[in-house]
Amino acid sequence: MAAVTLKDVAERAGVSIKTVSNVVRGAPRVSDATRSRVRRAVDELGYRPNPSARGLRTGRSGLVALVVPELATPYFAELAHHVRREATLLGLTVLIEESLGDAAEELRLANGVGASLLDGVILSPLRVTPDELASVTDEFPLVLLGERTYGRDRVVADHVLIDNVAAARDITAHLIGLGRTRIAAIGVDRQGSATSRQRLEGYQQALHEAGLPFDPRLAPRVEEFDRHNGLLAMRALVSPAVGVRPDAVFCFSDLLAVGAQRALHEARLGIPDEVAVAGIDGSEEALYSTPSLTTVVPDKAAIASLAVKCLAARIRSRSPLPFEVHVAPHRLAERESTLGGRRPVRTGSGEGKDNCPHREHSRSTRH
């Protein structure tokens, strides 16, 4: 089968070859409607740029890597899908690597080790430190995803993230607004990850603002953000030995929340009548769990788009660019695990793309 060409895409989209080239290269001055039409044609025809020809012209391979802690986690699998799609539109091919949260492996992959033809890397780090990464970004295009562990006055790379503190505060405030007063938090990480620290901070802020005390008994520690740890933590929370039973729980990931829901089912405690459950990640699993899970939904498409465009700009630049931090939007999807069968009063953007009732609140900031 002959390879799909720019001309084929142009004919399908009803635009000029130059316009297709501009969209593929991420050039400005293309209307949103035209860009969407070209992207649809690219997807339908399966167009892929020729990296060999481009490499001869530019000295670049067109290969970049996405490094995530674990692809089995739905959040990272969905994010990888969006990154690959955005990269394709800019004429880049993505290699996907797992670091498994190991600091040495994160640093090795951040340097592009193992793929000498890489033009750059998008890294979601868990353990490697900013000081270690600073030595990489002086020589190699790198974009970071996830939590920032350094101050605004010390940016070591382009960084794309959501406001974890605000997201955790939003979801906890939602539970408080439903009249819940004994709100547990599942996700305090024994290894002290930045994700855990920031989400705990937002949870505690919401409690403080509502005049509710923080009870350490309602914040059990976990080893990982997975279903099994959510199950174990929720079993412990509903045990009489704790001395206080929560009437709601904020889980620091959707997987933890799914495990917590299973534990509540085992204990024959109704969701949300006896214990409301909420998560964060906006995974597909949250939408189809029973009951459907209230969760914070990061805009993964926006995260991917910002990351890929930052990396592409840094690869193309002939001189150093200042590092930038981008905060992508998030929204609160209110569903059955906190609302039961009630539909909320519609405010803001109202109903989302799914069929479960929810109300959306979005945040977007660029620094």
C-alpha cells in the first residue's frame, strides 16, 4: 500500500498542501476550524511524516520519548494516547518508556539514554530531584509532567501540571458541601511523594476553611496508589478499632477509590448514603464503576498538547529558550458516588461528555 502523502491529506480536508504542512508543523495562523479538519483527515488516512527525509533536511530524527511511571495505571495510559496523537500532528514519533518510579531509571531516560536518535523527552518523574534534572536540561530538550517540587524562582525545565492543591481542595469542599463532616483521606504516601503531599495539603485546607479538624486516624498511609491499597485502607477505616467511622472519603487517585468502593461493598455500607466516595484522575474506569465515581478530571488532552508543543519548540529553537510552567485546567465531575440518584443544579458548563450527572468547575493558569 502506498504511503499517505500531504497531498492525500490536503484533498481529504479540502485545503492546500501548504495548509496541511503548517498544521503538521504546528505553525500558527491556521484557524481552529481548518486545523480540526486537517487533524481529522490525518487520523482518517493514518498519515505519518517521513522521519528519514526530515532528518536529512534538519539533522533531527523526529523521535521523542514519553517516560511515565507505569503504563498499567489508567491515567498514564490515557495521557500516553493524547501525547501520541498530539505528537503525530506535529510530525513527531513517540517512544513510550516506563520508569517504574525508580530515580536512577528516571534520570537515565531523561538523558535520552538507550535511544541516541531521540530529539527530546517528556518525563513524568516520581523520585528524581530537580538538582539532578538541571544538569540534563542544559544539554537536552526535556519537558516535565506532574508535580513541581521546587519554587517559582527555580524552574529547571519546561513543566506542565495541574494545581494539585486546588484540585484536592475542590473535591474535599464538594464533600463538605454535601454535609459530610468526617471525611477520610486515602493516599498519604509512605514514601512522601509530591503528589501525596500536595493533595493532602488541599484536603487539609478545605477542612480548615470549613472549621473541621484534621483527624490523623482518618488519613491512613498507603504504599501505592492502586486498587489493593485502596481496599486495605478502607477496610481499616471502617474497622471498629479506628474509633471513628468516616461519612466520606477522598481518595488521592481513582484506583484507590475503586478499591475503597469494594471494601465498602464488603462491609455492606451504602455509597453514598453511609459513605460518599470521591477520587482524582478522571479515568474512564471512574465513569463506568458502580456507582459511577465523583472525581477531579485533569484535562489530559490539554496537558499533552502543552507538553508536546513545549518540547517541539525547544527542539526547533537554535538558541536557549526560557523555561515555562503551564498549569492545565481541571474540572470536578460530580457523579453517583457522592450524589446518589440526585442531579445537581446545573451551573457553569453543566453536563459534560458522559451521561452521568455532574457539575464542572475549571481552572487554567499560565505562569
